[in-house]
Amino acid sequence: MKKIALASIGGTISMQVSNNGGITPQIGAKDFISAIPEIKKIAQISTHNLFSIASGHITFQNLLEAYNWAKNAAKDSQGIIITQGTDTLEESAFFLSLLWNEPIPLILTGAMRSSDELGYDGLNNIYNAITLIVNYPSSLNAGVMVVMNNTIHHPLWMQKKHSLALETFDSMHQELGIIFENKVEFFRPLSSLPKFPNLQTLHKKVFCYEHSLDDEKEILEWAGEKYDGIVIAGYGAGHTNLQTRDTIIKIAKTKPVIMCARTYAGPSAISTYGYLGSEIDLQKEGVVMSKWLQPKKARILLTILLSQNLGIKDFINFRDFITIK
């Protein structure tokens, strides 16, 4: 049987009703495995509780600690599983996918319902994550994946589209596969992203800002002075307004400015619109369009790049590496 290391960070999957009437993190990795006796028939599981926090409390430092734990656990395992909350699951998965360079899969999972609720999905998601590792094809490149609701997601594409629904995660038709009847079916090979495995600390800060109607420019002026890079979720396919255009261009002369589409699905435009504040206009002034990278992931990538003394050219290379298949 394969050896699998499982660590818990917290999140809804670990929550139960507390004295204040709401749910809080109270159970961990060992509790999960004890609740699924069938696991003993298919794998040997070692458990570890990394943290017991809500996913909105997770920091880059927490993720670095999780990465270092997983890298050490990989020495004696054929697969790694990390459970956490779904609020930032897509961000954690993308962050780890930029670092994980080990030859075994790293799977993240969580739950939309607490263990006190009817239809608690946490145990099913964990069992499916274990099933994926047990049946992981050796022909595939190992990497980071997310298993939720019987679906295998790639960290690059997955997004949380609904605040409470069980089927919250969507990958814009780029799902990797499904798990049913204890079987794994892949729709497409796992495409490996460029890696930055030597990251020790994140000492650079990137500001992420979403445009809204009749925006004020003061926030971006402040951010331009305080942060090492700026990521903007622009109108539509990645556009700004006349009030903030000059401020954005001024910042782009001294530090990286990334313009993304603020829509849930679809890339930023590159060569469609030509008015002031559009993608053609902004690119002439040094602003970089993100293409398929959504704002929160563009911020993570830029933070890692700047913290390793890399820059805008490396961001563009990564951006251009991404294709829809």
C-alpha cells in the first residue's frame, strides 16, 4: 500500500459548532482518518496538524511552512494531502503549484459543509484525494491538484464561483478529471507550470485593487508609494478610467503594474480596444496585461517573482506559457 502524508490547516472541513453558536476549527487530520475506516484497506496514512485556522487567516508564511512540511514528508511518502478552508483554497493551491517540484502528487482539498451539517462533504473529498494518489498514473507529471466534489482541478484554472454551494469550484472547462466508483478518470494530462522551488521568504509586497464605477485615484497613488508592485482588476477585459489612467501609467514607469480582467471567466484583452485606458493604450505606456491570470493569482505570481529578484519579463514569460487546451 502507498504511504500518504495528510496535514490539516483548518477551515470548514475541520469545523464544528462552538459555544458561540457558530462553527470554528476543532478537529484535525487524525480525526478525519479515524472517521473513514475504509482507508486502512487501500493506504497507510500518517497525519499532522499544521494549523487550526480559518482559510481567510492563512498567510504566505503559513503556506511556506506547509510547503516545507510537505517537502520533508515527501521523503517517505508516495503522495501528500493538505486540507484547508475553501475561501482561499484556489490561492493556496496556486501558490504551492509554483513551488512544488517533487516527483509525487500534492493534493489539496476541503469542504463546503461542516462536520455538524447533513451532507458533510469533507470525508468524501479526503477519500477521493486518497483514491487519486493510490491510482495516480505514473505516466503523468506529478504536481499540485485540488480534489473537490468528485472533480480534479488544476490550480491555475480553478476558481470559487459561489459563496455557499457544494459545487462551488469551476475550472472554466479545464477540469483535469473525475473520481467516481473508486476510479480515477483523467480528461487531459497535468500540465506542469514553471517552478520557483528555492523561495525562502516573501519580502516584497504587491497591492491588488479592483476597479469600480467612477473610481478615485487616491488609493492607487498611495499604493504606488507603499508597494513593490500593483495588480489591478480592470473593467471588462482589463481597462481603466480616465481618472486613474495617468496615475497607473506613472506607477508603471518605476515598478510592475499588471492589468487583469475583473470578470470571473475569460482573459484580459491584448489588441482589441484602442481608447484611452484600454489595453492597447496601457501597454504602450508599460502596463502588462495578465491574459488568463486572474487578479488574485497574478498577485501571488508577482509577489513570488519579486521576492526572488525576478521581474516583469519573467511574469510575461509565465503569462505566455499559459494556453487553453
